Amino acid sequence: MVVSMKPMKNDEILAYIWQRIERAGSQAALARECGISPQYLNYVISGRQEPGPKFLAGLGLSRVITYQEQEER
């Protein structure tokens, strides 16, 4: 069965990462689970970097880019 999640905005992905940190027990534990360094995880949660494909895959997520029409001014 495939479960589809709604697209997340930046603040929602950060909240999701914090939930996963709590579930894993620490930032270092989540980093290990996702195959990334603790430093990289810290850069992501502090807003210095965006989560990359490896980290997103470790979270069971992927990046989707969407486009929409601009509102008329």
C-alpha cells in the first residue's frame, strides 16, 4: 500500500526532522540512522543547508518541485 503525504513547506520539514530527532533519542542517533554526519544534520536544522537527497531518503522523503501561476499584480 502506498501512502501519499501532502507536500511539506520548509518549516514543516524542520518540525518533522525535530520529531525524528526526538524519536531517535539524539541528533547523533538520527544522523547515524540516515547515514549522514551529525555536523551536516546540525547545518540543516540551523538553516545553513537544505536537506540533500541522502538525508531525505534516510527520512523516507524525497524533494518534489512544483510550479504555480503568479497572481496578477
